[in-house]
Amino acid sequence: MDLEELKVKILELKEKRRAIIVAHNYQLPEIQDIADFIGDSLELSRQASRVEADVIVFCGVHFMAETAAILAPDKIVLLPDLNAGCPMAAMIRADELREWKKNYPGRPVVCYINTTAAVKAEADICCTSSNAIEVVNSLAAEEILFVPDKNLGSYIQRHVSKRIISWNGFCYVHHHFSLGDIRRSRAQYPTAQIWVHPESPPEVIDEADLVLSTGKMVKEARNTNHQEIIVGTEEGIIYRLKKENPEKNFYPLRPGSLCFNMKKITLDKVYRALESMEPQVKVPPEIREKALGAIEKMISL
């Protein structure tokens, strides 16, 4: 079956199953093309929880499908490849967080959305890369535990007076951006703006023109007057940016900056998931209830 035939079969099955397909900004182009919604992880979960559908096919990584299952417990959540994990989310387990908290009694835990449901269940409140500063400032405490991304924690620290105590985790895609990448890009495209994700190292953030979450990159791409933009995040988002803004040019800060787990989702796997209604992602009720509390506190802001 070629790609076009697969797409037709997927759309037929989607209708039969009363399903929606959501795709993260980093997904392969052909996955983005069949999606009902494209966006960042929390945006997709919230969209999916609102629509009238029985099934959510989540084209992303495991923690994202878990978040959808937390927000939409009445729906079946399919992750086309269960091996599509997030290395950063895997850098902290719930038992490790419980032990770490014992060293800092009374300090609230802010948990990045890029974590497992079990870790979210141990946190006081969740955050995304776009609202992390607002979430931290909403807390009365002067010392905050932040998990798991030390680079995002460092970025938050620049903008708040509270002390941020970060777990030693990172996203390998963003963590590998360097000053050399910035300088090479400026030399190659001297009129371009450089945008980087707040998961990038501090020295990269220092040299960038804008620091933006993926969702904010999508919005800024529509509004900016700049015709050339260097994008410091996972390369998959460039497909969407070019598609929505064909008059502008987008270049990767470091060519080949790929999340290999994101690329595990293929059209064939989407088709097989809809056909078999497997693999499903479920969150145990006791974990879901606690994790939902941390997410809802964030959303209420």
C-alpha cells in the first residue's frame, strides 16, 4: 500500500471508529497532513478532550498520550507506537521525586508537562514551557522544586525572584544546541532572526533573538515581519512553519536536530492502531486523579 492509499484507509477507519488524530509539531510531514489538530502536547490533549469522539489517536510520545488519557478518561487513547518515549521524561521517576522532596520539606513541586503521569501525581502543579514563569509566580513559596528540565529551570530563574531548585534532566535535542550553532547560523544567514526553545542551554538563550515555546513559534511565525528565521528546536516543526507561511524562509539552528522517538510514528502504525484499536494508553485511577489535580491547578491560572 502506498502513502496515498494508506491515507485513504486511515480516513475510512477514522470515521468508522469515531476517532480524531492529533499530531505534535515535531511529527513527520505525512502525519501532520492527516491530523485533525497539530500543536504542542497540552494543547493537543485539551483539544482532544473537548471534541465529540470516542477515540484519540495521539501521534506524539508516551507522556503526551497519558496526558490525553488524564484529561479525557471517557475516551480510548491510542499511541501508534508504545516505544515512542521521551528521554527527558524518563530522567525522573515518581519514587525518585518522592525521595528528592524529603530533602526539601515544605517546598512545592512544579512539574513540567513533559513527565509521566506518575511524576505529575507527585507534583503540586504542572506547567508548560510557555506558562512556567506564570505558574512559579503564582506560588507563595520562595523556594520551588522544578522537575525535570534543568535548562527550563535556569530560564525560569532569570525571570523570577524565587529560588528555583532544578532536577538534573534535559531534552537531548535542545541540550545539544551550542554557541557554535548560533555563530555559524548568523554567519550563514546574517539577516535572519534566531528563535530558540527555553529547553536550550543558558549560553544559547543568551545569544538568541527570541526564546519561544513551540506554540509561540507557530504564532510568531504568522506575525513576524522577518523573512528569514533560524529555528532552535526539533526540526519537525519547520514543515508546519513553512506550510503556514510559504513567503518566509525557516532554517534549523542545527541541521539534523531530530527527536527519534517522535519519528517512530508512521502512517502504517496509525493505520494498524485504528484497525486493531491497540496499543491503548491508560492511567490508573489513583494516579490519574492526583495528576489531574496538578494539571487543573495550572489550567485554572
